[in-house]
Amino acid sequence: MSINRAISGHCRPDCGNQREAKRVSQTEETMAANQTISQRLDEYQPSKTLWFWSVVGAVVLTMIVGFTAGGWTLAGTAAEMAKASAIKARAELVANLCVQKFITASNASENLTKLKGTSSYQRDSFISDGGWVKLAGIKNDAPGAADLCADKLAAMDTIPTNSVAQDNTKS
């Protein structure tokens, strides 16, 4: 064996020590295969690049799940939803007041018969023209309130016997 090979411990590919190197690597592989999963995970050290891309992937996946299934919204979408909800709530409130005004009127049975006699697309005009949707101090009607009021009234078979005026006399 030459001096260079003895000093460096390396040999050329055609050297006899190549077999020794294969045997050592096979022994290391066998030892690694005999380790438990927890031992292998304890020894594993991922690179910074792997950590970075894992974090980026987790953030993107979290955002996708959050916005699609988690109910997350952006500020603009939330503002639109709040505005639509407020308009709908106002219409519901005005429609309920409209029904109360309608059924407490002196000629409620006649008006209910007339309302049911009109076509469904003209009922909101009938309610608006009757003034039941108007609220004191408010100039404009609530959008959709006349339709809701007409639908609720059209669903009634008769005017309820317990009207607001009768409830006030009991108090």
C-alpha cells in the first residue's frame, strides 16, 4: 500500500478497501433500520429550507380552509353582510308593525278580502297605498317591508280575534 493511501485512509475505486466501505455502509443501514420511529425522529434534523417551505405550506393551507370552510371573511365582505342584515332586519320590523296596524284597523276584514283579491305582484302597492307601511317620523318606506307585510297578511285566513286594541284594555 502506498504512503498516500495509508495516511489519508482513502483508496481508489479499484482498491480492496471498497468492499470494506460497502460493508460499513450496509451495517449503518441495518442499524438505522433497527431503530424505533421515535429514535429516528429524535435524530432527524430538517434543513432551514424545509422548515421555511413547511411553514409557508401550513399558512396557505390554513388560509384556504379558513376562508372556504371556516367562515372567515374580509372586511369588505363583512361590511356588505352587515348592511344587508340591517336592511333585512328593518324590513322585518316594519312588516311586523304593518301587520299590527292592518289587523287593528276598523275595516281589517274588508281590507284582508281586498288584499287577497289582488294579484300577488300588486299586493305591495296595496299595502303601501293603504299607509300601513308608513312609520311616524320616517319619510321613506323600508325596502321589502310592503312585500313581507303582504305575504304575512295573505297567509292569514281571518283577522285574529286578539288584536292589539283588545290587549291594551286588559292591562
